Amino acid sequence: MAKKIACDCENCDLQALFYDSVMANELEAICYQKAEKGFKKGERIIQAGDQIQEFIYLKKGLVKLYKTTDDVEQIISIAKPLDFVSMLSIFSGNNYNYSVSAIEDSITCNLEFDLINDLIKTNGTFAKSVLKRMSLISDKIILDNLAIRRKHLKGRVAFVLLYFADTIYFSDEFELPISRREVAEFIGMTTENVIRTLSEFRKDEIIKINGKIIEIVDKQKLKNISSYG
Amino acid sequence: MAKKIACDCENCDLQALFYDSVMANELEAICYQKAEKGFKKGERIIQAGDQIQEFIYLKKGLVKLYKTTDDVEQIISIAKPLDFVSMLSIFSGNNYNYSVSAIEDSITCNLEFDLINDLIKTNGTFAKSVLKRMSLISDKIILDNLAIRRKHLKGRVAFVLLYFADTIYFSDEFELPISRREVAEFIGMTTENVIRTLSEFRKDEIIKINGKIIEIVDKQKLKNISSYG
DNA sequence: CGCGGCTTTGATGTTCATCAAGTAAAGTGG
DNA sequence: CCACTTTACTTGATGAACATCAAAGCCGCG
């Protein structure tokens, strides 16, 4: 279960970026009442439908943003710290529209939502920085979704592999943090076809597979497939 | 070409909602420097890549939000007044990420972007209302896209017809404001299959077709198809 | 009045989902 | 810690859904 962990605002990577606009005295108030929570891989951080009471952002880890309809799960985005996924719809209404789960051990920093609301009202610079961040998140999700939509099965799988290599792990060898089924839920194809495509890439010596460990061998070819060449 | 038209802030439907939070003296300044522009059906309002200099919102009409990649056009959303589509990515960077074109004769109200920025910084209530609106737009786009993704060809076409009937025209008989090709670009299928599906709905007496005029005859059946029954 | 774009229908082939069946891995209770 | 159960992974065969190609009629516009 999610448990509170020690506070260390001073060392938080997000501090500079997030509180850029916040005055010292405000920052103190925020730091004082914030709560950090740890989540193990697989644990749910936000459940769609829940009432919004906290302003949650990712301090460390990796999460998936998704929605479940009639037992069908659709992954909307994979987000890392600074993507502030929880921000996405919290100003729309009183309840979350999406679920968020940790796909790697993660730490969130939680603030009373009212506090953030007050801050937005009283601190224009902060409001603007929240606006910008929300805008960036939306853009990323919409553009990624459009990019995926344009591609066929192979291009979509290639896209996901490049996504993890280039924007999450910054390495051509990494452990895939999600299952084949989740890849399928992300790109809108079936699990079997994701597996088939990965096997094909392996046979064509574009990647090496060892369970969850993926190594990209021929990156240029993978890029070509992703761009649909 | 887009031309300036007479100013009538007093009668603007958007005024109450948009300027809810704006003080009288601020409102005056805004009204004074705003510019309204008219666009004929088919005219482009925003070109992806253009520099963002104005804060544009739809006063009247209907527009499509889209993106062109390698000569392939993908429609992201169909928006009516109060959807404030132009707001979507204007806080992300200096240039538009998406294009917007009128699909019906439309009127926009344009404000200097700097003015809005100042307002956000000085008026917290306004900032919060912009945040809320942006959040609603993102949610709508993301949720609609997820809904479409879940469906097969017939369900997607049904979804689009119900979308126009229930959220745009509030009537079961309407003139489709976009071409068959654009419907295809919206739902991610081919023009031919959109046409085939419409013909099938006609043969099954679910709708009547007269060129661009569509009449929904058996709405319940259309809803079932949309929900994928 | 002819040209180009939009619409329509048919024929064909590709892509992908579904079904089936088996192996490997991971979690669970005695 | 091991038998047991469940979940994830994998491959193949089949059929359905959809794209592509082709051809022709229609409409609006210069």
C-alpha cells in the first residue's frame, strides 16, 4: 500500500521548475503541508471517478494514464516526472476522468487542492506556469495519439520501442516496464499481434529480446519502420 | 478573405461566460482593442506553424482542428463556440501546433496575446477560468478520440452522425458540414468506407441521405451501432 | 462547357482480429 | 519450499474488417 515517506523538498528536482514562480513564504507553506507517497509497480495512484482532493505530481518513477470502459483498458499516455499527468483534467470538474497506475516504483508529492487553487488565484506567475505545463501535456498526448493513428501495426510497435528508448530511458537497451498486453492497449492493437511483430523484429535482427529486456540493434531500420518506410 | 466586421461586445454570447471574472475596467480595455474577423466556409483561420500573436476564440460558426503530415490530413476535433479551440496549445510555445479552418461561416474575436497574458498574471479568477476551459477542451478531445478508437468502422460513422445531431445541431436532420473525405479523416478510415457505411445505413433505413443533408430515422439503432451492439 | 474535386459502387488483396493450443513465468496456499 | 493456480507469453490457422485500385456519374465553378 501507498505509504508516506520522508520529506525532502530541498532535494526535489522538481522544485526549481515547479516553484519557479512561488515566493519563499508561499513555498514554505506548501512544503509544510505536502505529503509524499510511495507506490510499488502495479499500484494504482488515481482511480477514474474518484473525487479530486489533492494536487498530485510525480516526483520519481513512471506511470500509465488510462481509461477503462466495459472491461477494456485503453492507455492514453506513459508519463514520467515533469509530465505531471495528474494535472490533466483536475480543473475540469470534481472527479478524475482517468486512472493512473505506477508501472515502475514511483513517488508522488501530494498537495491540498485548495492550496493550489488559492495559489493560482493569488499568484499570476504560478498560474501561467501551470497553464503552460497543462498545455504541454495536452499537446504531447494529442500529438502522440495522432502519430500512432497514422501508422500500421509495425510502425506503431516501432514507435513504442523508440519512445521508451529515446524519451524514457535514453538508452537502446532497456527493460520494458509494461506487458505486451499493455503495449497493445497503448497502440490499439491486439496482444498477439504485438508479440508477433516483436518476434518479427527479432528475426529481422532489428532488436534482441530477452523477456522484458529489449535491445535495439538496428535503430535506423526501426526509425524507418516507425516513419512507415 | 477574412475581413474585420463591426464590434458588438454587448451582444456577445460569450461575454458572460468568458469575462465572468474580469473587472469592468479591464473589460473595457479588452473590448476596446479586440478585433472580430469573419471567415467563409473553407477558409483557414490558423495555420500550424504560424507564430501565436493573438488570442482567438470562436464567436459564431463551426471549425475543424487538424494537423497535416506528409499531405495526410488528420482531423482532431470539430469545435463550436465556447469550445475555444485556439486556446489548446497557445501556452505551450510560440507557434501553433495545429491548423484551424472554418467548416461553416464563422466569426472569431481576436485579442492581443500579451493582453491575455497580463490578465492571467494579474487576475487569478480569470486565470482559473482559462485553466478550467483548457482542461475541458483537452478532456473532450482525448475522450472523444478514445471513444472513436474503441469502435469499428460502423460504430465510428454512427458516432459522428450522433455527434453532429446531438452536440452541434440539436436536431436529427442536419446538413453535414464536412465532406465524406473529412469524415474519414476524423475517424481514421478511408473515404470509400465512410460512403459505403452511409449507404448501408440508408439501405437499412437508419438514415436518409440527400447529398449533404442527413436525417436520422432510427436513432436508437444508430446509438446501438455506435455503442457497438 | 469542360475540368477538377466530390461521391458512389464493385472487385480484389492486405492487414489485422479472433480462435485455439501450448509453453513459460509468476504468484498463492498448504 | 513445493504443488497448484493463474497470468503472461508465444505461434499457427482462419476469417473478418478494411484499404486499395478502378471506373463512372455528379456537381460546382471558372
